[in-house]
Amino acid sequence: MMRRLRAVEWDMRWDLAFEHVGSRRVLMWEYLRRAAVWARVWGAEEVWPFYDVTAYVDPEFELGHEQAEQLEELLRGVPGEELRRTCAGAVRLAELRVREPALVAGLPDLYEPVVLFYERGGSFTRDCSGGFLDLVGALYKPGPLRGFLGSRPVGVLGDDVLDALEAEGRVTYHAPEAGGGPLLRRHGAGVDVLGPGLRWGATDRDPEGGEGLVRIGQLEAARRIGLAVQPGAVVSSS
């Protein structure tokens, strides 16, 4: 985890952030959802969403001396207090998981979505009001913690799934309401259908042409793309 965070380009890569705006929006949502689950389990609701959960899981936990020094050095290069808290939490929780795996068994990997978010374009900021997250290319208002509890997860976060979420401009997704069947997306250049290898290919099908397709949100599209990789992967709300 320390190596991954050292490799993040914290000086904003605007080109990379814009290229990955679709996946970064999904990754931020999934992090907020997982952070809500952990906060409820460990009584950390008051510090949600960007926090170091290890102090709640094990108040006596400490990194080894060398690890602590490396983490301190890493955090000096991370912009923003909220980002530093998540980076510290990611490193500390990774070590706690090694030492006491039973303590966190059954919970989703808390920091993986936000670390992937950083790897795919660097940091986020707050807008002037403080109520919106500026993800570079998209503004997102988190909403209350309780709104994330019970939400279905985006179960598969591999590069192939995340790459399939990228597209320039405004995108809408369309699929059979009951699942299965084709996944289509409409964007500035036309309409694509998701094919083998999670590759989008042009199609002349009309997603609103009475073929039993309904418009779905980006999160649901991400879940269905994940199911194409690992059928049955999205099965719970944990």
C-alpha cells in the first residue's frame, strides 16, 4: 500500500483525471459507501467520510517505528487533510489486517476504491461551499451517511471494468430492466454496445427504440459490467 501511494501523481494530472472521470466518479461513490458501512460498524459516524478507521477498530494499534517514519514522509507530499487521513488509514489498516485479520473479517476492503481513485488521476478538492467534491471533470455531493447504508455495492473494481466506464462527454446507459442482454451507451459520437473483452463497439440500435431497454444509472452500469467479468459477483450490500 505504501508503494502504491508513493507512485500517485499528487500534482494534478488534468489529462489523466479527465480521461478517467467516469471510473473516478464510481470509485468515489463506492468508497463513500464502504466508509459508511465501516463507520456504522465501528462507531465512527462523526468522522465519516474521510477518516482513519484504525483508531476505532483498535485504539492501541501503532505502526512499527520504520513504518511510521515512512508514512510520515509519504504524507508530507499528499495535499489536503482529508486525503492525508485516507492515505494514513489505508497504510495503517493494511498493517492491522496482517496482524489481526479476524478484527476486520467480513467487511469490504475500505480504502481500495479511494486508492484506485488516486491512482487514476490524483487528488480531489472541495468546491467553495465545501458541500461538493470536485473530482476534476465532475462535481459530486456526497449526501448523508445513511443514504449509503444498504446500497448495493459495485462488486468488481478491476482495471478492465473501470476502463469500460470511460467515455468523453455526457453518457447515458441503457439495458434490459431485468438484467442480462445487451448494455448500450449513448454519447456524443453515437451509440455503442458492450461486446466481448469489455470493448465498446458502434451499433445502429436505438436504445430508446422499444427493444425492452430502459435507461440505467452509471452505478448500475458499473455493476452490470462487473457481472460480465465475474457472473454473480454483486450479491450483497456489505
